[in-house]
Amino acid sequence: MSIALESITLTLAHYRLDVTLAMSARTIAIFGPSGAGKTTILELIAGLRTPDAGRIVLNGRDVTNVPPRLRRVGYVPQDDALFPHLSVRRNITYGGPLQSDVVDVLELAPFLDRGVKQLSGGEKKRVALARALLSRPEVLLLDEPLAGVDAELRTRVLEYLLRVRAAFAVPMLYVTHQREEVEAIAEEVVVLDRGRITGQSAVADWREMNPPPVASRWSNT
């Protein structure tokens, strides 16, 4: 995977996003506090926002002015954005034809014909992942997929994310403000604060430079 944000600027409510960034690892975390601009970067790559200036290049293609549906990007937003009036099957096939390997890896077969309103929070996350994968994306954008869930559910959803990483050759760009998630899933980390890149390194190097505080795993603080 190759993602480049070239001199991207965008005026936001409280500051101006100003980013030049090149990423090529298979699994990359964008890490930073709430309000740092992490989701905005995903929305720019997905085509849901248009920069004031600069270029967005995916695998050598300039997609800055390409409609979202033609970018070959799978996007899983924080709220999952599922269709509440459709079954699981119809939700996931909105992304593309049903594929048994996606269904098997995410263990969706038992509730393909259930309504979305009957699902637990973790099951909804898996449905949103499946829909994104069925669009045959060149990159999977994940916006804080473990946000708002308790420690036990975080661990279970993370296990499915690791299965997806192992089973499919789809690069991931993973937004989070939890360092445990960075260390569990990513190869490279980009640190963002108030719309500026403050660091970029391999996760192993980042861990050495920024030892974790003494706290329980999956702390909600």
C-alpha cells in the first residue's frame, strides 16, 4: 500500500489541518487525542471531505477529485453506519457480492438473515467490517473501531480485526487514541495533534521512545 497526503490543508472549526504524509506499511495507526484531526484524515482519503489544497495519492493514483465510490476505499466509521431496516445479508452485500471467506472469517453465517437491530455491538462491528471488505478495497479505513465498548468486547472485536489482517491482503489505516490498540495491530504509527504530524515511526521504535504509563490494560482513562 502507498498513501500520500501531499501538502494537504483544510480549515476546521478550531485550527487548520496541515499535513504532508507518506505511508507504506501494511497496517498503520493514526494516533492522537480526541479532536486531533484523525477522523478528518480518513474522511479526506475516503473522499467524504475535500481539502482546501494539496493532493491525495493512493497507490500512485491521484484521487483528490475522484468520487468516493471510485476510490476503492473501504471505510468503517465509528457509528458503523449500517442500514437499520435491512438484514445483515443485505447490509453486507451493499458493499459487493457475498463472499464465503469474509463470512467465515468474521463468523457471520449464524445471523445473516437477522435484522441489524437484533445484533450486539460487537456483531454490528463485524457486519460493518464485512461490508467494507466486500467492496474489494485497496485500503481499509477504520475509525476507532473499539471506541465506546467495554474491555471484554474490545478484546473480542480486536481478535476479529487481527483475523482480517491475517486472512486478507488488504492494508489497514487504523485511527485510535488508545496506545494498546496501536501496539496490538499496527506496524507503523503516525502521531497527530491539532492537525499537525508530530511523529512517525515503526511501532517498536515508538514503544521504546514512549514507554507506556503504569495502568491496567484497556483502561478507559
